[in-house]
Amino acid sequence: MPAIVGVAQVITLGSSSVFHIGDVYKIMPFSTAKTFSGAGSFNTGDSLQLQNNVSSTNTHDSDVYDQGIALNA
């Protein structure tokens, strides 16, 4: 069933963003990224108190490919 959408204002989109309104058949990414971060890296909020005495990030990845995007065009 088709979607009826009113006015949509998009100010900015990132390089690998997806802007989706209404019905969709297929959404495929054109880029991928892998992020390694240590303890407490993505915490947000007011008055955070973190205590990471000994912290290390394991960046060893035994597989070569995580998800292929070769056929996404």
C-alpha cells in the first residue's frame, strides 16, 4: 500500500546515511565501518563519573570480511 507523506525537510545527511520515508523494497548500504573503542568511550550525559583503572581494547579480528557490499548498487 503506498504511503502518503507530507512535507519533509532534510538539512544534511552523512556520506553513508539512509533517508527513508514510506514504503521501501530494499535498503542497501554503500559503505561499512568498524569501530574499536575502549571502556566508557560512548558514554553521554550530565555529571558522569567513570573509573577505568586498567582498560585495553582488543582489536584482533580473526575473520577477513564482516559483511560484503560488492553487489549493492
